[in-house]
Amino acid sequence: MNTWKAILAVLVIFGAGLVTGTVLNRTSIAKPAPVPRPAGPPAKKPIQLRRVELMMQVQKELKLTPEQRERIEKIIGDGQERISDLWDQVAPEIQDEYDDVQINFYKELTPEQKKRFDD
């Protein structure tokens, strides 16, 4: 039984990470940066696609029954929705803090370093 709890915890944490990455990616694109940034990582995959990939991996590794798969998909989906709602509340504050860090970082650079950073 403890093994299933651990597996479920991993699935929930993985799902939370997916939502977090998506929300952070979406909020960093929606608000222009105050200072130039180097090219970022490639765009994240849509949540639905990653959920399908996760379920395929879990199905393959754990050989879930159809009933288990259905219940686990619902658990992950519901968790992602709750996490997304939470991120909607805190994302603006996180973005503001991120912007402040970037501005202060940029202020510490010499003009030559700023040029290299911008390039």
C-alpha cells in the first residue's frame, strides 16, 4: 500500500510541476521584460499533451487497469486545475519579484558587460 501512496505522490508532484512550468511560461511571455533577456528555453508543451504522455508512461510502467487509469487521470486533472487557480493568484507577485531581480542584476553590470549581456 505504501508503494501506491509513493507512486500517487510522485504523480501529483509531477502534475504540479507541469502546471507550474506552464503558468510560469505563460506569465513570462505575457509581460514584457524590463531588461533584455537571452533567448529562453523552447516553449513548453500544452498541459493536455503532457498529461497524455504521463499517463502513457504510468500505464506502461504500472500496467493500470482501465478503472485505475480513469481515476488517476481525474486526480491529476483536478490537481492541475487547483494548482493553476493558486498560480493565478500569486503569479503577478512572482513576476514582479523576478523583474526586480533582473533590474538589480542589470544595474550591477558595467557598460561593456551590459553590451555583452544584451548580445
